[in-house]
Amino acid sequence: MIRLLPLLRLHMIALATALVPGVCPPVSAETDTTPNIGGEWDVAISGQTLKLKITQKGKDVSGTASYPKGGPVAFEISGSVDKAGALLLKLFWTEDAKEAGVSVEAWAAAVKSRPDPNHPDRLPVKEDVRLTYREDTSNVTEKLEGDLLVPVIHDIKENGKFKKLKEENGVEDSKTTAEIKRGYAARCAAEMGVIPKFSCLDGDLLPITVLGKPQTNPVPKCDKPVQLGLVDEIGQCVPFSRLVHLTTSTKDPNIITIAICRKYKGSTSETDPEFDDIAMVSHNKATGHTCFFQSPVRRKRYDGQSIPGPTDEDADRVWGERKTANDEKVGGFGPAGQRCNDCHSAGPFLWSPYVGQVVDAEKATKEWNPNGKWDSNFANMFSMPSILLRPRYEKSGNTYDNACLECHRLGNGTSCKTFANRYGNKTHKFGSLEEFWMPTNYGGTDDEWHTEYDSAMEQIARCCGNPDLAECNKREAK
């Protein structure tokens, strides 16, 4: 009979999220479109693990399961998925999955007994396989639920050698319970493409300067401090961090993927490959969907020359799993316990003067989608979306945007708690320069700044204090 291949531990971690640039229910009813099930899935069956790669074009799906990843094909599928998430599939097993005691001759006879011109050398099961698509939002996973059918071969031997298949039940189909699922990283890859392995050293160097002079060692104050909410306040002015722009497998211009490799300790030189914190955001401007990935912070130093993609088999070497506030020694809810959509409450990316040294404000406004579609809780990673605020005021019968928010929105997270006041002040706790950070490159006097922006800052303070005020135009980022 069919024997599933030997066990190999292949797992898709539900990767958790990151801080990034700058700082910091079931589908059962009809929907407008069929669910997107294309991409890679884990298949756990009879104690074995396979990788199922599904291609989807509209409602039509096809795929192959291999073991190990990229190795022999174990079965093929073809069929369709409807709007309610029900899949109706044909299943074709390959010789790679047969029991060791089944001879080549018995296998060939079984295939011949069930010919299919479109799947030569495959052994089809007779019945259609029915699976149902489900979202498990509590575990940030998707599932295909149902039984697989495994063909069992019965033959007659003579002198220990194959003679023929048994007359009545030479091949029969046996239902086998399977768990087919994919986690956060695989869902993100299906949406935005596979993120490749990369080297932090290929990224742009984020300078640390004091009064314009480049620094090679950590300093207590600098011109453009990092802006991280570090508990011990160490690491705001450490040289040799890098910002890395990545291209996913889709090469879709709507997909923006950026990683930041941070240092909190001194380094010997700008080519020192060790980093203390790796964080990444992948954003789809067309849909607003956004994925965050984060390394466990300060647990160890990471070899920045070899950072795996989130779906790589060694992904857990760097990327942390999803943690909740109830997890021991973890204070957040998200990747590696970081609630990324708190800092990233207003949009997918955070701009700061620090990051602005390699991505200026004009480019960030055009490319980082600060006013575009924004799903802050893709796949329910953080259990709740961010809250967006768009304060407006009326004057002479016309409605205007808050003067501080002409280029971007306000979020009710760190945007309110920290950044609004920090960017609207001229002196900064870790800053060696006295300058207003917003608007960028402000050239007026202090009195002119206060005349132009004080009323806007007062409105921001009101909205941060009470987002439900009508003037704040509150909505969920989803």
C-alpha cells in the first residue's frame, strides 16, 4: 500500500513582527471573491510533513506536494475553490509515496487500472477530495480542512513476486485525516511575494554625527538620534546601523519591503557584521496589507551577512515567533512580543530625521504611502487594528487639514504618546542640535513657527486626549 515518506521536520513559523524604519472569523459565507489560497502550505499526514505549493488563477487551483522541500513529488492536485471557501479537488499520488513493499510492477498495474491522460504515471483517487478554507485568527494561521484519500494497493504474489492485482479491490481509497495549514510568514509571501535572504551590509549606512562630524563610537547625544523607546535609554546614538531595501519574488512595484539592522553596542568598523536587532516591514500599496517581522531584541547578536527570509527553513534563527502580553517575560503582542502597530500606528513606515539621512522626506511621502491604504492588523497579528486620526478644522465655511498633518496622518499609538511633542519641539533629549523636526528643513524663526503651528499642535493634543471628538475623524486602520 501507499506509505508516506519518512519524517522530515519542515515548519513554517508564524513570524512575528518588527519595529521598522524610523522607530520603534472563519470564511464560511459567500464573499465577493474566492479566498486566495495560492502559495505554500504545510501538510501533516500520518506523522509525516510535506510542502504543498498551490497555484491559483481565479477559482481554479493546482499544486504539488513534495518531500523534502523541493524534492520528490508526493501528490498533485487540481480543482477549484468557490466563494465560500470550499475546495473540490482531484488528487493524484506519485510512486515516490508508495509503500516499500509494493513492487514497481504492482505500482504500474495500479496506475494502468486508473488511467488519466493528463497525469501520466500518477495514481488518482476515484472520489473528489473536499476541503474547506478556514482562518484561525487566534493563531494567525489559515487551514484547509478535510480528509485526503490515499490509494491502498492489494496484489497477488507468486514465489514472492508480483503476479497481478486482486480482482475486486486491487486498489482502494482510504480516508486519511490531514492537517493543511500555513502561518503568518507564508500568508505574507502569498500576498506580497517571497522575501529573499539578505545581508545587512548591502544596506545604506545610517550616519551618527555630532555638529556635522561623523562618529565611529557611541555618543550620548547626536544630531539625528534614533528615536527608539529604549528602556535604559542606551543606543540612541550608536554608529553603523543600516537600512536595507529589498525586492520580493513578485517584483511588483506596489510592494515596498524595508529592513533595518540596528546596533545598540559599539562596533569596530562600518563593516562589522554583527547587529543587535533586525526588523522588517513589507507593505502592499494596492491593498494596504502590511506584514511585520522582528528578531528577539537584545537576546543575542546576529550575523548581518546572512539574514534568512521569513519563509526560509532556518527563519527561526533570526525571526521571532508571535508572542502575546500573557507570555512570560514578553510585554507586547506581536512578533517577538513587539506591538509594531503601536509605533507604526499612523502608517506602515515611520520617517524620522535619523532615517531621513538616507530617505529624504519628499521621497518618503511619495513612496512610503503615508496617506494610502493601510491595514495595520493583517492576519490579526496584533489582535486589533491601530486607530487613525485625521484632525480637520473649519474656517470661513471651508474645511482644512491640520497644518501639521498635510503630508501624513496621525495614529493614536506612539504618534500621539511621543512623536507629536518630540517633533514639535526645538530641543531634544538625545539631540546635539536645536531644530524643529517638523516640518522638515524649517527655515523660519521660532516666533514664526509658533504662530503657524501652535493651534495645530493644540488640536493634535485634543485628539490624542480624546480621539472620539468629531474634529478628529477617527477610524480603524484596516
